[in-house]
Amino acid sequence: MDVIAAAQQSDKAFNHAMEHVAQGFEALGALVLVVGIAWSLVLAVLAWRRSGQPAQGYIALRAAFGGTLLLGLEILVAADLVRTVAVAPTLENVLVLGLIVLIRTVLSFSLETEIEGVVPWRRAQLTGIGGIRQASAAAFNSTSPD
């Protein structure tokens, strides 16, 4: 009986630890979104001020925040995966996870297509973080009109 009790205690401790890991991923995802919107706004203002054109600020904001959303979604999917696979791997939870991943995949696909103006398989080198990189480069390398 002691072996069974020890195994149950170990299983309970593992589930508890994995729940905290999933919560950590969720917190990280939320942090990425909050910091990302702040950084996106900074890039937009820089692009606007350096170029003198509000449209450049909007383009930088849209690209940077779109990339932030994609990164945040990926981190939140990781949290769902940990929670479903490690903590409560029931058939119902796996089906719910599948639906969540499907919705987030469609959302990610739509965001990438909207941000970059081309479907993902047609673009050569950009990833979700590529939008942030491009917006940063545009904001810091913009030249003001003469």
C-alpha cells in the first residue's frame, strides 16, 4: 500500500508542477502581449517622427503588433499543450485543445497574411518575429524628409 500511496503522491506532485509550468507560459504570453503593444507604439511613434508621415507610423505599428500577436499566440498554445498533455490528458481535454489549436492556427494564418500581404508559403524569409524585426528596422532607419 505504501508504494501505491507514494506513486499517487508523486503523480499529484507532477501534476501540480506541470500546472505551474502551464501558468508560467500563460503569464509569459500575457507579458509578451503587454510589452509587445508598448514596443509597437514606440516603434510607430519613431517611424512617424523620423519619416514625418503618419502612414509610416501606422505601418510600423501594424507590423510590430501583428508579430507580437503571433508570438503571444504561440506561447499560449504551448501553455495549453502542457496543461492538456501533462496535467489532464482526458479525451475531452484533448478535443478542446485540438479546437483551440485549430482556431489559433487559422488566426495566425490570417494575421500573417494580413500583415505581410502574401500567404505564408509564398514569403521567402519572414516569420512571425520577422514582422517585429522589419518594423524595428523601419523605425530606426527611417529618414526624415528634406
